[in-house]
Amino acid sequence: MLHFFDAAVIGGGVVGSAIARELSRYELSIAVLEENPDVVCEASGRNSAVVHGGFAYDRGSLKARFCVEGNRMMDELSTQLGFRFIRCGKVLVGNTDEDLRQLERTMAQGFDNGATGLELIDGKRLHELVPAVNGSFAMLSSSSGIMDPFLFTINLAENAAENGARYFLSHKVISIARKDGRYLIHTAEDDFSVRWLFNAAGKGAKDISDMLGITGYRVIGSKGNYLVLDKRLGPLLPMPVYPVPSNTYMGIHVTPTVDGNVTVGPDAINTDDFGYYGVPADRMEYLRESASTLWPHIDRKDVIRTFSGILAKWVDDKGVIQDFRIEVRDDIAPGAVNLIGIESPGLTAAVPMARYAISLLRDRFDLEERKDFDPVHATAKRFAEMTSEEKAAAIAGDSRYGSLVCSCEEVTEAEVIRAIHNPLGVHTMTGIKYRTRAMMGGCQAGFCQMKIEQLLEKELGIAPEDVRYLRDSSWVLAGKMREG
Amino acid sequence: MSERKDAVIIGGGPAGLAAAVALDNLGIHDIVILERESQLGGILRQCIHDGFGLQRFGESLSGPEYAERFISEVRRRGIEYHTDATVISLTEDRKVEAVTPSGLLGYSAKAVVLAMGCRERSRGSIMIPGERPSGVFTAGSAQAYMNLYNRMPGREAVILGSGDIGLIMARRLTLEGIRVKAVFEIQDHPNGLDRNIVQCLDDYGIPLYLRHTVTDIHGGSRLEGVTVSEVDERCVPIKGTEKLYPCDTLILSVGLRPDNGLLKDAGIAIDPRTDGAIVDEHLMTSIPGVFSSGNVLHVHDLADFVSLESEHLAASVAAYLSGGLGSGMDVSVRCGSGVGHTVPQKVVSDDGFTLSLRVRSVMRDAVISVSQGGRRIVEKKMRKANPAEMIMIDIPGGSVCPDGDLEVVAG
Amino acid sequence: MKRTLTCIICPNGCSLEVEKEGEEITVKGNLCRRGAEYAREELTAPKRTISSSMRLIGGDMEIVSVRLDRPVPKEMIFPVMDAIKSASAEAPVHIGDVLLHDVLSTGADVIATRNAERKEGR
């Protein structure tokens, strides 16, 4: 089937969804083509979930500019889109004279980049802020914070969808042809004819760029492994703790999550396999040992999960990591905005980056603003966060609020059912997990996965063998045991 | 809006049901059971294999039949219970709040019985390396999919861990036509009962490899296979011994832990060795009037022992409610050499009690001794002591004195 | 001929020393009489019992748990499983109800091990 749209966004991750949302401010028909069955399957959902201050990037870089802008914007985005963001600050801790000099350089770079709330603090202040940390002094970045990376991305996407953008999940782009002033995009499912397109394919951006004829980019994968620790530890860590950084790598850090867990990581291993997220045994040990030098509470017993993410970094011939590249090549691919090397701080920078990408198109074409764009994504308060009175009222209104599906995270049947009928049409088990937190708790889905699987079957009217976990071929069950 | 109760029992599995019936027998009728599932019975509902009840009823029953013995008693006596009722808060002054489809239930209880059972250790908690495909199930999840929901978890399976649920599942999967390639156990001894090795593995020609563990998981979508390695005496994988087992299903039977989330919220002192509450010989926790028994206190081998322990708990609760609970001492129970943990962890009276413990390693011709200040109280000789089997020793009334720790050693 | 067996009758799992001389079988290591019976049977005609699930029509859930009321010869395990797989029960069903009588002429009945009430409209 061939669809006609004004614009296509290739990639529905945080950057693609930010572009779709910002683009839906204009009178355009928009298609988002995502190869996975959900929008948080790759880097957007596989990171430290830190909102960065903007001090760690080269002066004058797009990374620095969009990071600082994104940081400033985050309170407003959090309110509009209804994802959790906590401006808790973060510390970079040091011990040696060399550490101190590096922190001074980092701070100076931060000032030049426009980052705010930076100060050097002594050991006493450091230990007031983070009692158990190992370190003699630190740079405090009080504008830094933590967020829910899943719901930031998902709610950007849902807000885009509410404003008319259409999401085509499980639509992997196979080829792109230029014909009669339009792009013909051939995917594993349908075909799309569009006037404009955005390449926001993240780890696949180089391939899309090649399809557009913009060749020659060298992109490497940098894989980061993480441990996730039990909620017992969240209260012991008020803010992320980082080592002294270099300009290309932040170092292994310990980070509280907005839900009270703690993540440990990432290391940074070069890879050219963008599809392999396995976490090796030696890396787990290395993370634990390395981060224990910063913070002493990391015990194997508290590890509830591991995960990894892969950043697609644009490098030069010598392998030196480059800035974000956001371009329109009028000579090769007119009307196509090409985003290459989008890595950290992509989460923080997503919205300003999206606006910049759209501005490149607006410089060249007339885009008419819509009058009815609504930047607010309505979200319901989570049951777990309600007061007793609110809970009672919620149950009185809908008895499914009185059925707990996940007791670790206190997620109700009403919330799971709403997540199943999400506006993007995501129907995976992990889709429910990222939207509700069910299955993310201490028992790691031991009790609730069966109930969620059953609800998916019932609500969607599908057979057990058609339920998927994360990817299109990740079947969960082989079928019924007794047929009839 | 909170209703007063003599006792609120959290959990309607083997522990909660036995406690409720025993309390009723003792004349405590103003009680309520709160169960989060839609039926009473707890984990027994999915344990359809037989072997339950030999200790308690002298006959071999399936899990649901064993549970029904207690459930029918609860019904017959008209003991109040709520299913689909998940407790979300417990406070120090014994206020209990539960969520149900018909609204919130609030109780103000003279006594609270914690009987929430246990949960399985997950893949993350034992840090198995590799990718994260679908097809990795805890044994209990696979068991629930099959025995409660009529769903097949896969076609070709490997089982990690030789706990009883893993062994039982090996047989169950085989009978349903799922090929079980092998069971791997990291320790040098099986973790399940010998009879289950015979009737669940040997009968079906399923090999059990001791000192082996899964060292890598393959598959970006659905599980495609696992790498298994031999391990040395310290359970560290030996390089060069890796072997690939293609399979679409990995069943984990790697241990149970008390489901102690509610304890943490209530600020009840937890023993890091059991992950359950620290209790005295009356099974009372660090919060007066809050008692605990069954698998949320410490993981048992048999449901029968859970029932027996909960009946003992009921006697303590009854004594507490009438103000007749023994007290006056503050003696700690110390785990000496060879002993992994004990329940109780402290003794507050000279009432007799049952001391439960697990040894740290397999011992032949073992002697378990309980002493206080060098004075031996009880000694138990065993042909074989095994960490997989809970050991129970009766401590007679009047044998513990107020001075000095109680020391338990095994060797 | 000497053999060591693990008794499967109860969780004690006694280690049984079994000696067979002609028709004479002696058993040592058993804590109870049933252990000796088990060992003799295991040497001559081993038997096992089965627990499984049967399709349930009109009930609260799709299946009802079942077991055999007595052991059957080991070689009958899979044939009996096939019989259970192709049978179905109609709700209501109560514990102990015979769902398959004298299954495959083994003398064993397949009995229900949980109560399943009738649920209308399913």
C-alpha cells in the first residue's frame, strides 16, 4: 500500500518523536516510520536518564548548545507532557590535584557554554549532599537532574499523535528513491511518498543517510552496560555521582532513578554490532568494582537487572568523536534533514534539536503554523502516587482501579488496560512495562507477567502465540496447552 | 473508616489459612484474611503435583487438594476473608489498608499476621550474563502459565537450578511434549528432594549436571540458546568448558526469597540471612502484635511445615491477645559455625519452641548443638545434613535462661 | 543383584539397599513399610502416578487440575497423558470427581483435584 504524506520522520525514538511533535505545530501530514514495535526499544530507553547541564561538551558545539537549551526547557516539558523530572543536581567527585584542574577546566567550559548552577564544593559540603560518597571535593551542577526516559519519549510520541502525526510501528525502511520531487520510501510493510523527510534513525541513521545519497559518514557504536539496583538504595543516593570526566566520556557513575532505583554504569566499549545488547559477566563485575570506588553501597545482592545501550557516534578518520551533525544537503537530497551522530546528550537535547532540524526546513520552505496545536499531553495520576482518598475515589469511578496487577509497583488493572490501548498502537509486553512500571519491581514480573499477558490477549482479542515481548519476533508463549 | 479486628491475616496461602483456622479453634473469631489473588490457596493452586499433606494429613495430596482442606474449614467456620484484596500499607500501630475492586479496606488490628509467602529469585538477581530475549521464565511463572492459564511457555527447554519447582517443572514440561534438554546446578549437590530427582528427572532420562551454570544467554528477540560452563569449587565458571545448548525456553529455579516488601514499608526489622522478619520464639516481629510465619518468614521445604509453624503462630497470637504471652528475657540466637540462619533469632521467655535452621554445607554424620554459656541444651545427631533441607529442633520449656546468647553450631 | 534406590513415596526420600536373589527380595534403609513395598514393586513392575490438567468446559478457568487415584505401570504414563489431553470435563467439577474411569484399563481413575464452579456466558 502506498501512503502520501507531507513529511516522514524516520525513527520514532526520542529525537524522532520530538521532531514529530514539534512538526505537528504546522499544517502538515506527518508519518513516523519506526522499525520496532515501540518507540523506546533502542538508545532512547537505554541510558542513564540524566538531564545534563551542558558543561561536558566542546565550546560552540551543537551538543553544548542544545544540551543547555534542553536543560532549561525540561521543567516546562515535564509539565506539558506529564513525565517525571527531578532537578536534583549532580556531582563530579575528585581526589587529586589533577582531578581539581580537570574540574576547573570543565567548569570554565560549562560557563562558556551557558550552563548554570556550577560550583566547586569542598568535601564537607559534598558529604552533606551525598553522605556516603568517596571523594575529597566535587563540582556540583545544580541544574542537572534525572527523568523518566521512557515516558519522556512515549509522551512526546503520544503528543505528536494527538496532534495528528501518524505512527507506523514495525516499519523498517529498506530503500529510498527520489521521484518527481518527492521521496518514495519503501519499508518492510507499506510504501510512503513524501515531500520532506527527517532522518532521525539513531543507530540506523548512517544507513538512511546512505540511502539518501549522503555518503561518507563514519559511525561507530559505543556500548554501555548497566546494573539496576533495588529500591532499597534509592533513598541513599540523593543525586547522580560521577567521576571526573574527559570531554568524550563521562565515566561510570551511580544514578538514582525517578522511581527510587539506582543504576550503575555505563562503561564504553566500541562495537559495530548495533543489534547486540548482551551484558557480559566480566562487565558486570567491572561496573560493580569501578562504581564502588565512588559509592560504597553496591552489593551483588541488590542487583535486580542488567541492561545495555549503544550510542551511534560520528567519528572522523582518526576515530575522534564529532559533534552532532544536522544538515540539509540541497545538492544531494533537497528537503531531507539528515541527523548524524546523535548520541548523548540526545535525551536532554531532543526538543531543541528537533526545533533546529525543523528550522532548516523552514528556512527553505513555507510552513504554516496550526492554530489548534496542543502541547499538553493529558496523563492520569498514577495509582501508586494517589492519596487514600484519591484511591478510593478512583476505585469508585472504575472498579478496575481496585485490582492490583503488579503489587511491587502498585499498578492497577485500569492502568494496564489504558496502556494496552495506547494511542500509538504499541501491543508488546514491554510496552505495558514502560508505560505503567508493571514488571519493573523487585520480583521482576514473577507475579504479574501472566496477568498482563492475559489482559493483552483479552483486550486485543489475540491468540497467546501472537503476544510479543519487546521485538516483533519475541514470542512469549507457544500457544494453548489444551485446545478446544 | 478503619474497622477493628482482633487479628488481620495478610495472605490466604498455606500459612494464612492454617493460622486462621487455628485461631478460630482457639476462640479468636474476630479475624479476617486478605488475599490478593481471586481465590484462596496461594501458590498451592498452581502446585498440581502430589506429595503434599504426608506430614499434616498422612496422605499424599496435590497442592489444590491440600489447600482445599483448609479453605473448606475457613468456609465452614464462616471466617471472614476477602480475595482480590491487596494490602498496600501496614503501619507500626497495626493499621492495615487493602485495595479491592469494591473499594479500600481499612483495619485497625490488635494483632497482624504476616503470611505473604515468598517470591522467586529472578534472572537479574543472580546476574546471568547475556541478552534479554523472551523465553526466560522463573519456574513458578512457567508453572502458573501452564497450570493456571493453560498456556505453553515454549517448545525446547533448559532448566537452571535443581530446586524442587525446577525438578517438578522438568517432568511437567516433558509430559506436555516440551523437550527438556538438561538441568544444570551450580552447587555440587542437588537443591531439591532426592525423590524428585528420581521421579522427575531419572524417570524421563533428563540429565542433571552438577557444578554447571548458564554463562550466556543468546537471542535478540526470542531465546535461541544458552551457553553453559562448568564451575570450580568457588562457583566461578571455568574458561574453556563452555557448551552451547540451543533452546527457546530457559526455566530458572534458583531460589526463593521472602516477599518482604510490606515489612520494609512498615519498618519491621529484617534478618539479612533469611530476608524475613527477625522474630522471637512466639514468631512476633520487632513490632509488638505483628507476627509472621511461613515462607515470608523463612523459606520452607514443605507446605506441611508452613501449616505447622502457622498453627504455632496462632497459639502465640491467642496468648498475646489475652495478655498471656511469656516475656522477661532478651536472649539472642547466634549462628555458630556451620549454621546459615535460624528462626527464631531471639528468645524472650522460657516457653518451649521449635528452632528451625539450615546448615551452610552438606555434612555427613552431623551434630547440631544448641548451648547457652557453655551449657548444652539440646543436641541432634543426623546421618546427613543438607542446606536444601530445613532442620527443626525442639527446645523444651524452661531450658533457656535469661543470661547469655543461645549458640547454635553444626559440624 | 544389589541395587540402591531412592524411595519416592514421601519427602524423606530414604536411600534403600535392595538385594534380589531369585524370587527373594530384601530391603534395607527404609523408615517405613511402604518403602519396602516400593522397592519390591520398583524391581518387578515399577509404577508411577501422574498429575496434569484437563480441558474444562463452562468453568471459571480453561482447565481443571487432575491426578490419578493410584499409580499405573511406568510404560503407561505417556498413553495416559494422551488420554487426559484429548478428554474434557464439564463444569461444575469437584475434588475427587472421576473424570476418566479406569483410564486405558489400568484400573486407575483420573480425578479432579480442584473445585471448579460453572460460570455462565463463557
